[in-house]
Amino acid sequence: AGQPHKRRRTSEPSEIEERLESLICRVGEKSHSSLESNLEGLAGVLEADLPNYKSKILRILCTVARLLPEKLTVYTTLVGLLNARNYNFGGEFVEAMIRQLKECLKVNMYNEAVHLVRFLSDLVNCHVIAAPSMVAMFENFVSVTQEEDVPQVRCDWYMFAFLSSLPWVGKELYEKKDAEMDRLLSQTESYLKRRQKIHVPMLQVWTADKPHPQEEYLDCLWSQIQKLKKDRWQERHILRPYLAFDSVLCEALQHNLPPFTPPPHTEDSVYPMPRVIFRMFDYTDDPEGPVMPGSHSVERFVIEENLHCIIKSHWKERKTCAAQLLSYPGNNKIPLNYHIVEVIFAELFQLPSPPHIEVMYTTLLIELCKLQPGSLPQVLAQATEMLYMRLDTMNTTCVDSINWFSHHLSNFQFRWSWEDWSDCLTQDLEKPKPKFVREVLEKCMRLSYHQRIIDIVPASFSVLSPANPVCIYKYGDESNRSLPGYTVALCLTIAIKNKASNDEIFSILKDVPNPNQDDDDGEGFSFNPLKIEVFVQTLLHLAAKSFSHSFSALAKFHEVFKTLAESDEGKLHVLRVVYEVWKNHPQMIAVLVDKMIRTQIVDCAAVANWIFSSELAHDFTRFYIWEILHSTIRKMNKHVLKIHKELEETKARLARQHKRRDSDDDDDDDDRSTDREDGPLEEQIERLQEKVESAQSEQKNLFLVIFQRFIMLLTEHLVRCETGGIDVFTPWYKSCIERLQQIFLQHHQIIQQYMVTLENLLFTAELDHHILAVFQQFCALQA
Amino acid sequence: AMSAGGTLSILRSDSYAELSQYRDQHFRGTRYDQERLLRKSCTLYVGNLSFYTTEEQIHELFSKSGDIKKVIMGLDKVKKTACGFCFVEYYARGDAENAMRYINGTRLDDRIIRTDWDAGFKEGRQYGRGRSGGQVRDEYRQDYDAGRGGYGKTVQ
């Protein structure tokens, strides 16, 4: 760019496209000249390329508009310059953008559609699009709020697309069409007043409003736009390269946007979920540095949007991501490190779930610390301290995400000023602060070893230190010889050490009496809890050395397990015994349960029932229990998807087979022979169809069991409190109700399928209003 | 056609998940076969572990990128004790990719560990290939590493 146009050698079309893409995407990077002169040069190069490569250039620019929103104004400037040089190109670009916008809306790509709308609106500033036609488009957007019988989330999106463009173009539109804009803003205000916000509590990270209210995203944006208007639309944060080209651009002819009718709502439309804006810092948190823009300033909105977009663009490349975040143009006018940390935690704590895998954020923060070792670690420490101090009102699901902290510490020799947190030592162990410290220490231990944890915390913290993860074998001591089954346990131990087979184990176990004698069906294989006890205790004890040893044991004696755990009670009892043996080692419990599900020794419903059983009540609020439950649900979901995929693939094969028969092709002998080998596809499809239905039924049953048990547990608590006159909101209750919310949120797409059943069977009007509220909030999410 | 689905090559960049230059010299098969297996593998080789790092620690760390199918500890061929490497197999390739992106180059047991694609575990590959029984790198290194048996074998 900037060089005189040279005659090109003939290159492959894809090479040319790559080169154009690179020129456009990297404009201004690694250049000694200013961004403006780079843009001018690039505009010249592209203008010269238009006769031959117009469609490629159009496609690249449209894609850049959609996927690089953090560089919005750079590319609107470029388009502005091109339009000034070539009016027709400008028109074609606008048309292409509209086509792309319609396409995005059709396939539910709403986040990318917002970027396109913003791009179009900034093109007004570049004299590519006439302001009145942009206002007209926004009028059509806002009128969506008048549609009847459409989900609120649909209206929300069009409102968001309008409002979130105003930081860029509000000034220009207001200058040209103030009456129309005032009308739009007044319609906005009345929509925002009447829309329902039942869903908000479910999405808030903290339940308290102090020090920073967790605002619903549209409310926050509206406050920001109102303030912008009050400031006469003066916005000083956004970099606008087009200002340098004002003399050139204002000579350009503008285009009118074609009238844009929002595509109608359909059954298949899926709109973005509502959000709550996460805030943890304000101007008081960095007294030495630049002032942090207020929560209702439009600068705050723009900074946050751009930082989120950078993460979205570069999440796979952690070093690039960190570098891009740190080079966000702030001209030292904003406390960038604070914004970055806040935005990262916003994503980590986002409900229902973070946009990216949790471990990405841990590693990104480490990369940021490496690049800014003198400043970022301190901000992170400050943030951690704040999160700790506000634990009492933090949503339980979000508290889990603070386990990035244990992983983070493991990268820094577990160095932390634990004494600063000694206030939690005097609190009840179930309270959020001591609970959090316990969970962190347990997680730290998993990444190191027990003695290490004892060594890193002050002696006073021993009450919160994790148990030594040793196995508890009830038949281990001579003193236990009076226990029923003791001798059989000894027998089994010797047999297993001598590499006994499954059959030999069966014959040893035959002699174990059944305490439920009357339930014996005479076959000898009915539920015998003592058999299960003796076998599982002994085997797990022998295999206690490592995960691999335990997995081998499960595999070797799979037959015995399957037989003993054939009934539902059998499955439940196996799980109980696993817990009894390994209650000091939650990690081991989790991997054993995982293995037993995968090898079909127990099923998902058994695990769910076990988690809600009275034996586990003591551990019910511990993090590992919920890890196990969510892992179990995920396995169930993946299983359903897998069989579904198999079914679709087989159907596709059948379709191809029919096509081949119809086309009378003789030279595809290979395909024909494999068709014959696989057996009639129709039969396969029928079998798979049954498998899918059975899996889906199992999946639905799993969720129903979970919801049912939650309702029972919560109702019990509520009744007990009301009759006893005690306050309902105990730490246990808060944890339990938020875990119920977490189930809804994390698996919302699947649960949506069960709405009718849930409404009619479980979450009926007779239910206590505390529990019903959770269901109603969930319904409100996509309403 | 202005489809909503295209992307940009700068956004496709995924350098952490790419194949490295290393190719196992003991691999039975062509270079082509090996690379094909590496590109669809769900198994990672993990190196620079301490001899004292346990399967449990490895499982905890690598579970952060997805469900683990199997961990196979690397063993000294003579002593049959851990010699500082392992294999981690995931059920899904995507989970292995995330491990390459976010766990590779971070610490486990206070050591920076390194992950790389592996063509797949085969019996025998759990043993070190150094003359003394451990890994080759521990034969010849000159430095003292408390977590990996002290000095290199030739120095000892």
C-alpha cells in the first residue's frame, strides 16, 4: 500500500484473494506511517484492482465488517474512500451488506448481524449512506416492538441493534433528523418500560446492588444513550480515521439504504439470550491512574464491546489475544488493565455459561501477566480480593468459576496472602467465604499433593484444609472381624491377589447371606447389599493405588459388577459403597462414577438419585457433587447426539443408495458391495430410530428425576422453616436454589423440549412460590 | 454470493493446535500415514513432567479441556517407575486441541510442561528410549534437575 501500482505476474485466483485479504486485514499493522496514510494507500491499490477483482474485494470487505467489529471505523473509512473514488462500488457494497444482513438474520446469526448494522450506521459518518435512510431503517427496527405475539427477545434484538449503533452515529443522525430521532427514542423508552424482566435475577452474578448494580443489558445501554444525548451526542473515545479525510469524503455522493423490512419471526428463529452487565470496578479502584469511565458512560460501553470482540476474534491464539487486548487504543486515558480484567471476569462469570472454555481465561490471564508483569498481577490480586469480599452475595454457579483461582495459583507456586482471609476462620463452615477457601484448597491439592497444601497455608487454616485423600476400608482391621462379610472379604482379597476370574468371585460371593432375605426371588441374584458391600469395598481397596489400577479393576470384574448392580437398588448401593470407601478423595469418586456410567455398571438416573440421597446430604453443597452431576448430564446429552448423528448419517447413506439405483450407474461396484455388506439400510435406520427414541426418553427421565428431587428437597426445607418460624434463606437454601437454576441455565436448549411436561407435572401452581419463581424466570429467558 | 458463513484467514489462525516438527522415528508406517494419524488424533504426548507427578495430578489438569479417556504414564524401561512423560487420550479431538491451546506451556507440579500430538498409543511406547531406561533427553543433559533424577545419566 502506498506504492505505485505495479504490473502483476499472473497468479492463482486463490493467491490473489489471499493477498487482498491480507492487505485489507492487516492495514496499518507494523507500519511506520500513520494509519491514515496506510488507508489512503490501500484505497488506491483496491481502486485499481476493482476492474478485475471487484467481487473478491466486496466479499472480503463484507466479511471484515461482520467479523472484525473491533476495527469497525478503520474499515468504514476504507469503504468511504473507495466510495469517494468509485460511486458504483459504494452502491454495490451497500447492497452486498444488506444481502448479508438478511442472510445473517435468516440463520440466527444475531451477534454478527449487530456488527453489520453498526458498520452501516458508521458509513453515514463516511458519507457513504445518507442519514435519512439510516433513520428510516432504524424506524423499521423500532417498529418491531409493535409486533404482536412475538417473543420479547426478538424485539430486544432490534432495539439493541438500534441503540448500540448510536455511540457511533447518534450525533450525525440527530443533527440531520432530530424530530424522527426523538420519536424513536421516546418509543424506545416506552418499550423498555413495558418489557418484562422476570429473567434478570437468574442471570445476575451478585444478588446485592452494592457496590455495583448488576443491570440488565438493555437498561444499562439505555442509560448510556440517555447520558450521551444529554451530553449533546459528544463522544470522544472512538477512534475515527475518517475525520482526517473529511474534505475528500464530504465530496462523495451518498447512497440511500433500500427500505429494510425485518424478516418475520418464524418457528426456527432463535434470538440471543438476555444478559446482565457485569461490573466490578469503578473510578475509585485505581486512584493513581487514569479515571475509569462511569458505568453509564458510552465510553464504557464501547470499550467493553471492543474488548469482548477482541477475545472473540483471537480466543484460539492466547499470545495474540493478550497482545491485542493490551494494545487497545486508549492513549493512556483509560485504566486499560482494569477494563481487561473486568471484561475477562464478565465472560468467566457469564450465565448461563461463558462464551469460551474456562481454561482459556486462566491461560489468557497468565499471558497478560507475562506481558505486563509490573501492573497486571496487582490488578488481578485486587480483583481476587474484591471477589472474596463479595462472596456472600455471589451466585453459587459463579463461585465455581472462581476455581480459575486454584489453577492460577498452581502456576505461581501457590503464593497467596492467606492470612488476609483469616476472617473466614471464625465463620460457620457452610458460609460462602470459608466454603470457598475450602474448595480452593481442595482444588489446589488436586493439582499438587496433601502435604503441600498443609505447608502453604497458616496453621490456623487447618480447619479448612482438605482431608488426606486416603481410602477407607471397613474390613481392613482385625478389630472389624465381627462385621458381617469380614471373612468373605478376606477370601476375596486373597482370590483377587491370585488373579481370580469372575466365576471364582461369583462362587465366593454365593455364600454371602442376604440381609433382605424376604426379597430374595430364589434366583440368588436379587439385590443383596452385603454382597455389593463386600465385593466393592475389597476391590476398590486393592486397587486404591491409582486411577489406572481402579479402572483395571472395574474392567476385569465388569461381569460381577453388572450382575450385582442389575437392579436400580443395586446401582444405588454400588454408588453408596464407592462413596463410603473414597469419601476423602472426591476426585476418585468422580472418575469412578464416570467410568461406571461409561461401562454401563450404573446409569445416569442412578447417579442422580444417589446425589439426592440422604447419605450424601452432608456433601450436598460441595463443588465435586455438582461436577459429577453436570458431567453425568453432559454424558447423557452427548450420547443422544451421537446416536442421532449415526441415524442421520445412515439416512444419508440410504438417500445416496437410492440416488445410485435411480441413476442406473454401473461403475460404482465398490459402493454397491458395501451397501450389501452393511445389510439393508432400512432395517438399520429402524433400529437406530428406536435407539434414538430410547435415548431421548432416558434423557428426559434424567431431567425429570433431577427436578423432582430438587422440588422434594426444597419443599421439605421450606415447610420446616415455615413451621419452625425460621428464616428460609440459609446458606444451604441459597446454594440449593441456585444449583437448581444452574441446571436450567446450563442445559436450557434441551430442557426447552420438556416445557409442557414440566409445567403440567412438576412446576404446577400448587408449588411453593420460591421454587416456582425459578421455573418462571427460566420461562422468561426466551419468552 | 454474500453468504453469512465465510471467515478470514487471520481468524482461522490456530498455531497452538498445529503439528510440530517432531516426528516419532520409531513410527511404523509412512510419513504420510503418520501425519494423517496426527491430524485426527485425540492423544497427546506430555513431556517435562517431574518423576513425582502423579496420574491424579495429570488427570485433574488435563480434565480442564475435556473428558479424558485414558492417561498412560511413561515408565523407565528398567525400573518401571515414572520417568517424566505420559500420554493423555481424550474422547474428542476438540478437547485435545483445547489442551494444546491452553494447557501446553503452562505449569504442572511447578514445571512448564509441553504437549504435542501423538499418533496413538501402542504397547511398548510407554517406556523411555534412553540407554539407561529413562528418556533420551535424561541421558545426555548436563544440568541438575531435582525432579528428574538429578544430573543426566552420562554425567552421573
